[in-house]
Amino acid sequence: MSTKARTKLAGPVALALLAVAARAAADDGALIKKGEQLYDQNCSVCHQADAIGKPGFAPSLSNPELLSVASDKFLMSTIRDGRAGTGMPPFSHLGRENVRAIVAYLRSHPHPPNRSAAIDAQPQSHGDPRLGKQWFNDICATCHGVNGDGYAAGGTGTAIGTSGFLSKASDGFIRTTIKHGRSNTRMLGFQGADGLANLSDQEIDDIIAYLRTLPRQP
Ligand code: HEC
Ligand code: HEC
């Protein structure tokens, strides 16, 4: 093809690509709108309008750190299966497409880039569960309950000792959440200047090792 012909084509090709991009954006818009409606019907009674959550009742789902750390798989399977033994019911009856729309709506809230792929690929924890148990009882149990039972124990933290959470969260997910926390919730990070305490990487892995022993206990 001559240069001239190529320049002639460039305009229409670019326009066609723009049209494709515009259509994709419109599709996204429709999906998000559908997800918002489904959210308002099924979820807002607990997770509140705009998914801001309510301490001790249901976590925020529009939290920027959650949306940056959680994969679509984590969100979709948690919504599908719920968390047995907590107030989070299963929504498998909504079907995959509707759950996908809800996740698209949640992700339409402002958040840093989705880092879940790198976070889920982090190495597994290598820790001492006995040391982790001490840390947990000293600094986590007031909010998450002894054994990580969650709200049932009267605190504001979720049920991180149950298999409903542990079977879906990678060690990287748990590690990143412990380090950096979730802004505008009671879950402050445990590393760095504005952390609740300054835990070392090893201490955090000890806690994860302890959490991994919990669902098998009576
Ligand atoms: C009856 C109240 C209730 C309803 C309705 C409800 N949830 Fe939940 N949800 C909860 C509670 C309570 C938790 C925390 C469970 C725990 O302690 O681990 C939760 C946890 C979650 C989590 C995990 C969040 C995290 O921080 O890891 C997701 C995702 C979620 N819900 C999505 C939804 C969606 C989407 C809907 C609607 C389709 C919904 N929930 C409806 C009560 C509810
Ligand atoms: C002051 C209360 C508080 C303390 C102390 C606390 N947390 Fe949390 N944690 C929370 C709350 C609240 C959330 C959920 C945020 C929300 O409600 O939106 C949370 C969420 C989490 C999550 C994500 C759970 C999920 O359902 O997705 C993990 C993991 C976690 N905390 C681990 C820990 C560990 C480990 C410790 C101790 C080192 C700890 N937290 C100490 C309040 C606390």
C-alpha cells in the first residue's frame, strides 16, 4: 500500500476504533447501572447506600484499599457463597451475570489500580502460629473476636477466622490488608507511621500462620 493510501485510510480506521471504544464505554455504563440497581435491591440494606458499610454490621464495599486488593474472583465468589456463620448470605440465585454487574458497580467507585494479581501471587506466609496467636489475642481480637469470630463477638472487625473468608483470601490479600489497613474504617494498618502498631513482616506472617489454623479448630 502506498503511503498516500495509508494516510487516507488512517482517518476512517481511527474513527472506527473510537466508535468501538465508545461502544465499550457505553456497555460498561449499562453494566454499572444494572449493577447499581441490583446492589440497591439486594445489598444496601446491610452494606448501606454507596456501599460505605456500617461498623459492626457490614463492611464497606466501596473502600479503595479493598477494591485495589480484592480480585474479581474474591468478590464474585464471596457474593455467590456468602460467609457461613456470619450475616453475609449467599447470592448464588442472582446468577453469574448479575453478580458480575454488581462487581462492576462496586469497581466504579474511585480506587487505586487493581493490584490483586500481584498480591495473590505473593509467596505464602512462613510463620509461627503460636507467636501469631499471641499477637492476634493482644491486638486483633478486640475487634475481630477471639478465634476471629467477627461481629458475633461484639467487635467491629469481620469474621477473619472463618473458612468463608480464609478459603477465598490469599496470604497476599491478608498480608497487604494487615500492613496497610482500609482507609476510613477502624482497620488501620499495622506497618508504618500511621499504623496502629508497627509489626514486622515476620510478625505479620506469624499472624497469618495462626489464622490458617483457625477453621479446623472446634
Ligand atoms: C443481611 C446483611 C447482608 C446483606 C443483605 C449483604 N451482605 Fe455482604 N456482608 C455482610 C456481612 C455481615 C459481611 C461480613 C461478614 C464477616 O464477618 O466476615 C459481609 C461481607 C461481604 C463481602 C466481603 C467484604 C470484605 O471486606 O471482604 C462482600 C464482597 C459482600 N459482603 C458483598 C455483598 C453483596 C454484593 C451483597 C448484595 C448482593 C451483600 N453483600 C449483601 C452482610 C450482608
Ligand atoms: C480497631 C478495630 C480493629 C483492629 C484492632 C483490627 N482490625 Fe482488622 N478490620 C477491622 C474492620 C472494621 C475491618 C473491616 C473494614 C470495614 O468494616 O469496612 C477489618 C478488616 C480486616 C481484614 C479483611 C477482612 C475481610 O473480611 O476482608 C483483615 C485480614 C484484618 N482486618 C486483619 C486484622 C488483623 C490480623 C489484626 C491484628 C493485627 C486486625 N485486623 C486488627 C477492624 C480492626
